[in-house]
Amino acid sequence: MKLDIINLEKKNVGSIDLPEAVFGQEVRTDILHRVVRWQLAKRQAGTHKTKVISEVSGTTKKPYNQKGTGSARQGSLRSAQMRGGGVIFGPVVRSHAHSLPKKIRVLGLKSALSSKAKDGKLVVIEDFGKDAKTKALAGRFKKLGWSSALIIDGDDVNEGFALAARNIKGIDVLPSQGANVYDILRRDTLVLTKAAVAKLEERLK
């Protein structure tokens, strides 16, 4: 698969052969769904918590006599049926993470990359240059038509570029090691540097 390489001035500066094994795979929506669920489950804090009867403050005294009041019998003001009482089977602090085979995770990433290539939403850029001004960078992205884009670089992202891009709405910047299915799918355009293409090929071959 051959793709043109552009620069931030939207000029064609060459071409690159993208490996079919990484960017030309069948798009498996079922695999994408599994990987995204796995990613989001890992991100969940799991800190939700309600109090059970033993954790509710209050007296242990029986509220009133068992018989003779005309009301239903009660043993505690902390019971679940009482206002301010404990919660039965409420949420507890736990991890929502679950396991997913590495082969499925790799296939999911290949499928996400292939879906962008198939839809014509994959762009290969020469490099970021040394422009570290947010206003200038936002103008260039607008000219390129990148209102929602994920930009992936090689091992490390240029610090000046990352600082300038982080305040632009709809733009995410990641190193190649941070490339993941959820972030690729949530943005309209996927932008890769030549270094990112090489690293992804090495990672997924």
C-alpha cells in the first residue's frame, strides 16, 4: 500500500510503502469492540461504595416494642428499609479490569490502523518541524483540515510540539508505544510520522 508523505505546509515530499500485514488487514468490528471494552474497563476507578448495615452510624436499640403498636415489627433503625439505613448488595470498591489475550490486542490495533487506511483517514507526515507556537500550529492544522486528529510520533514526541498541540481542541499527540485502539477510533484522522510507521511495523510484525 503506497501513501504520499506530506509536511505541515501540506506539500507532498515523497511517498512510503505501508506494510499490508499492519495497514491492510480485514477490519474486524467484533475485535475492535472487545479491545475498546478491555481498555475502558482498565481505566475505571472502581471506587464506588455504599454502606452496609454494619457501617451505618446509629443505635443498635430496638426502635419500639415488638407488639402492641399496630406497626410492622422492626429490629433496627439501620436496616435497609429505614431512611438512612444500610444498602443491600450495593457497589463495593473493586477493579473492573479483565484479561484479554495478547493476540486479540495486536489484532485489534492492526484492525484499527487498517480501518483508517481503508477510509482514507490515514496521513503520513514527514516530521513536526520546530514550530512550538499553539496559534501557528492551530492555523496549520486548520489548513490541513485536522479538526479531530490523533498524531503519533516515534519513540519520543518533540517536547515543543507536544506543548503547543496539547491546548488545541480535538488534537491528541502520542509516542508510538502509546498507540492504542480507543484513541485511534475516537479521532477522525490518524496522523503518523515516518518514524511512527517504522515503530508500528516493528511492534506489530
